[in-house]
Amino acid sequence: MKDERKLRDILNAIEAIETYAVSDYDEFVSDTKTQAAILYNLIIIGEAANQISDTFQEQHNNIPWSSMIGTRNIIVHGYDQVNIQIVWGILQQDLENLKAKVLKALS
């Protein structure tokens, strides 16, 4: 039950990011409000992932739990070292795949 709730939090954060996402890197770099909104939701994703039980994480080891948690930790604790190019890469390469895996785990 708790795991499902946390998975839904992850899914909601991904869907929020999808509404903010821009298709052009230069636009993204210059839009600090969008960056802040996306970073906030990446924090939610990592925090929710961190609260999912070890058992569930082991059962769904195709989901990059440690990467989500690690990204959250960098944003929160190393906020002055966040690399926007890496965030852009997450948006372009990882988010859609993560969403599919979360949806599959929820079904």
C-alpha cells in the first residue's frame, strides 16, 4: 500500500515534469523557473523512491532506484553543483522510460 502510494508520487512528479519540459536546450538553459520546477519534481521522485520498501525495490530491480535517490541527493545537498546538461539528459533520455517502468510496476 505504501509502496503503491510512493509509486504514484513518482508518476505524478514525472507527469508534472512533462508539462514543464521544453523541447529546446537553449530555451531550457535560459528558463530558470522551469529548471526550478523540474528540479523540485526530481527531488520528489528521489524522495519517494527512497521510501519504497527494499522488498519492492528488489522485486522491481529494473527501476533505477539508486539513480533516482542519488539525483535527489545531488540536487538537495550539492545544489551548487547541479549540472543542467545532466538534468537535460534525464529529461530527454530517462524520464519516459522511467514512467513506463513505474506504470508497469503499478499494474
